[in-house]
Amino acid sequence: MMKQITALVCLAMLPGICLLPGDAAAFDPAQLEQLRTTNACPSCDLSGASLEKVDLSGADLYGANLEGAKLNDANLGIAKLKKAKLKNARLERAKLVETNLRGADLYGANLSEADLRGAKLKDARMEKANLKDAKLRNANMERVNLVGASLGGVSLKGVNLSEADMSGVNLRDVHSLTNANLSGAKLWAANLSGLNLAGADLTEVNLSGANLRGANLAWANLREADLTKADLREADLSESDLRGADLRGAKLKDAKLYRAKLTEKSLIGTEPD
């Protein structure tokens, strides 16, 4: 009898979605049907819904509650998820190309191997999000909160991370930060030792107390950056722009400063040894 009920309910929903009796209280079945028929359900309660492999490209889910939803392998390309609640959502391998995630809550969401190319992530909350192996090429991650995020294996090449908060984050396992825009970002006490940051825009970045030992910062823009007490030993700062940077208490032993742009006070208070 249970199998018959389950089958009937499945026929009424999106392909691949089954509403089990135990799930009924988690979300509104009528709103799920609305999404199926109109590809739009702004502010709907779809928390805990099973939406694996579903094509929701272009869907309007503005402000929708998708907390704990299973969106593994779902296509959410160019979808409107502005201010959506995606706390602890499963988004492994999800396609989020050009998706509007501005102001979305992605706290604890699993975005492993997700494709976020060109996604709009301004003001998104991503604390403790799992971004392992996520594809973020050309993503807009301006002002994103990545405190506690796992970024192992992620390529942030060319990504806009301006004003993002990555305080204390271990970025050593990031695949690439080449040409990333980190202007105004908070990287206080972050671990960037040995990273390739060549050509990165680090204007006004907060790298106070950060570990940059052996990092490649050649041609990087570090104008007005806060590098107080940063560990820059063995770092390559060749051709970098350090005008106006605060290097008080910074460690620069064996750092390469060939043709680096420095103001008169840039090296005041540094610790060469």
C-alpha cells in the first residue's frame, strides 16, 4: 500500500522527486507543484525537498526557503536565488552558472564540484560552506563571507573576491589565485604561504598577521594594503606595487623586492630578520 501511495505522489511532482509521508511537514507540496508547472516559486517553503538532477534553469526562487534541500546535480543556471535560504543544502555538482545568489544564505551548504562560473554572490553568506573542488572561474564573490569555508582544490583564478571576508582561512590548498581581485578583502591571520598570487589585485587588503611565507606576489597590486606583522619571508614581491602599504612588524627575510614600488615609509618598522 505504501508503495502505491508513493508512486501516485511521485507522478504529480517534478521528474525524480518523490514526496514521502515523512517529508510532508518539511515543505508545501502545493508549492512544489507550482514550481513544476511555472518554474517559479518565490518565497516558497521547499525546505528539505528532494530536487536531485532536476532542471531548474532560469527558475524564480527569490527568497525561497531551500534549507536542507537536496539539489545534487541540479541545473540552476541563471536561476533567481537572490536572498534564498540554502542553509545546509546539498548542491554537489550543481550547475549554478550565472545564477543570482545575491544575499543568499549558503551557511553549511555543500557546493563540492559545483559550477559557479559567473554566479552573482554579492552579500552571500557562505560560512562553513564546503567548496571543495568547486569550479568558480570568473565568479563574482564580492563581499562574500567565507570565514570557516573549506577551499581545498578550488581554483580562484580571476575570481572577484573584493571585500570578501576570509579571515583565518587556510588558502594553501587553493589551486590558483592568479589575477584574483582581492581588493579590500579581509585576510587577517589567513594562511597563504607558498601560494601563487602573481598579478592579484590586493588593493587595501587586510593581511595583518597573515602567513605569506614563500608566496608569489610578483606584479601584485598591494597599494594601501595592511601587511602589519605579516610573514613575508622568502616571498617574491618583484615588480609589486607596495606604495602606501603598511609593513610595520612584517618579516621580510630573503624576500625578493626587485623593482618593487615602495614609498619612503613602506619599510619603516619591518623585521628583516
